Amino acid sequence: MDKLSVLGLLIAILAIVFGFVIDGGSIGSLFELPAFIIVFGGTLGAVMLQSSITQFKHAISLLKWIFFPPDYNVEQGIESIVSWSNKARESGYLELENIAQQEQDPYVSKGLNLLVDGNDVDNLRSILELELDLYREHHLRSAHIYESMGGYSPTIGILGAVLGLIHAMGNLTDPQLLGQGIATAFIATIYGVGFANLLYIPIANKIKTIVHQQTMFREMVAEGIISIANAENPHSIENKLSAFKLK
């Protein structure tokens, strides 16, 4: 679990709520179901309208990364690549076939299989780069969905505020309904801005960060596999890939 994400979310929410309570506010007044339905439902509907069903489902599936991001150990990856290089030099590329079948990362598995199949270096590089570019683009589009939600949410919050005021103005003679309408107006604005800046935009940026880390790791793997195809010395490969530890 990503403890920093959990801690950050808790600090953000508690700071706002605690500050409101210190100022004399009531926590219960922050919960307004009509305002929540307007802001969350309106934002969700808008982003669904602009997205394909495949991309929307993929964006939902990436939510688990916020608290359970995939783990990519660069040092362990370098050790594995050096080990593959030694085996390829000692017994040939076919020795890597079993490793490719057991590999959980589909990108790594595909790269090793391409190497085992005897693809030339240029073809190997072209396929791995294309695969990586498409992977990055697909995931960044999912991050863009949450960015869009961060853009729509405040605007729909304002829409909720206007609707609340319209409701309030229609009940000027009834203090209870008037108060409810005004509450919906202000709470909708809070929800719109709060959801955008505490959830949607941070989620988008977190996904982008993870995609960047994955891309760097896979670039390292691709460079390692290409180096093996070039029959480079395992020690030279290790020295070359050590640069990725700094990124």
C-alpha cells in the first residue's frame, strides 16, 4: 500500500474539516445529498459523454494504483537483465524461452520472446519502442479522464449553486426551504472545488507519475534486451543500465 497517498488524503480532508469545526461550523452541515448528486453525477456524466467505454473502464481500473501502485525495482531489473545476458552468452537465446514464459510483465515477456525468435536488432528496437509508445499513450488517456473531471467539477459545482439559489428564491416565504436551498448552493460549490482539487486532479497526476515510472523501467528493459541482441558484455550492460537508477 502507498502510505503517502493515504496520509496525504487524510491530511487534506482533516485539515479542511478541522479548520471548519474550529471556526464554529458543524460537520453535519457539510453533508448535503442533493448537492452531492448534482456535482458528482453531473461530473461523471460529462466525462462519460467525452470518453469511449473502453477508455472509461480502463480509467476506473487504474484507481487501485492510487493506493496499491505496481512495484518496479530498478536494481532487481538490472540484475535480471545481466542474468539473461550471461545465460544467452553461455547457452544461446533459447535458454531465455522459459524465463519469457514465466515473466509476469507482458512487455518483458514479449521482448524476450522476440529475442528468442531471432529478430534483428533494428526490428527488435522498432517493435519494443512502438509497444512502449502505445502503452504510455493508452494509460495517459486514462489519466486525462480524471483531469477532465477536475475541470468539469468546479463548473458543475457552480451550476449546483445556481440551482440551489433558484430553489431558495422560489421559497422566500418558507424559511426552512429557503435555508435548504441556500445550503445546497454553497455546499455544491464546496463539493465542486473540493472534489477537483482533493481527488480528481491529484489522481490524474498520480497516474501520470506511475506511468512515467513504468515507462522508464520498460525503457531500461528494452535497452537491456537490445544490448543482449548486440552481444554486448554483461558487465558493460550493467554499467549502461546503472544510469536508470538515477531517474
